[in-house]
Amino acid sequence: MPTSHDLKGLMKFLAREEWRECFDEVFYDHFGPVLDAGDMDFEDIAEILGDDWAMTLWGCAFEDFLTQDFEVEGGNIVDEYLKRRGWKENAQAKNYMKALRTSVMSLYEVSEIVPGKSLAARDLVRGGDPIAVSEGTATSTLKQWDRIAARIVPVGHKRLRRRPSAVHAAGHRCAVRWPAADVRQKECEEAAGHQGRGASGRRLHVHAFMAVRYA
């Protein structure tokens, strides 16, 4: 039986030709500027950053892909997967996929950290008050006022912080020097204001957050 956060079935569904082509477009949106500028392949990123961080970044692009609509049958891969294969998933897994479907990547400042349990996250791009987030892994390494790139999704009566495809990735903290963080925050705000809007709301690309993590 799939777990509540298991996306294996959805990722397998990605192998279908029509969705693979759509994902390739999103993948280039995220990685194209970096790969083209450095005359690199994605494998080169893994060599530079390590496999864990490379897969974290790949997951960022994948989860952005989950939020988008395309001119193919079904329109959105989450909607189409749940329509055709949803019977294979338990209720928690389906709710989690639906939450990711409408999620937004953003830059958060963390506080009130309770190791192994929770944290408070304040959205530095969209504003608003800090929100309580259930988080059992990253809270053991995060420190007060760290800034992280994340998706926060409601599941049941809780909000879960999801580092894109990184529940098993090494290092859950995006430590950023404050001057660099301020510059990247402004870039993210500009990206949020100028990039395409749809069901996913504001979209922020991987190359912006690569700069946040490694500035």
C-alpha cells in the first residue's frame, strides 16, 4: 500500500510519451539557463553539487511540473493520473497529490523550531504572518531565522513543509549569507510578478533557488 507521501506511481506515469514531452519543457525552463551558460549536461550538476542536491533540484522541477496545465489530453498530469490510476492510491496519497497540484514554491524564513516536530515559516516573497508547519526531519538541522526554499502544503488539518523531492536528501537547511539572501529575495519577488500565472499561481524556477542555496 502506498504511503501518504508516495509519488512513485505518479513518477511512473511520467514515462508516458505525452507527459514526458511536457516535462522536458518544464525541465528546460528550470535548468536551461544554467546548463546553457556553462555548456553542461544535468549530469555535470550532480558532479558539482553531489547526487543528493542534484536530485533535490530535479525534484523542484518535477513538482513545478505537477502544478501546470498543458495542451494534451487531461491537461494536468496529477488530474489525469488520479482519473486513470487513482484507485491504486490511498486517500492520504491522493490528498497529498492534490495539495501538490495547487502548491507554490517560495522562500521562507523559519523560527520557533521544535526539533523533530514543527516550525513557523514566514513567506518572504508573498508576505503574511508566519504559519505553523509540521516538519519532522529538517527541524533537526535548521536554525532560527534560516531561509529555505520550500513548498508548504496542507494535508488534512496540518501543513507540511516539502522540500522538493528531498524527504530523503542530505542536508535540509538552505543556509544563505544575509546580503545574498536579500538580493535573491528581490529576484524571487520579481520572478513572482513577471512569470506565467495559472492554477499554480506564482512560479519560481530552480536556477533562482540554486543561487539562493549556493550564494
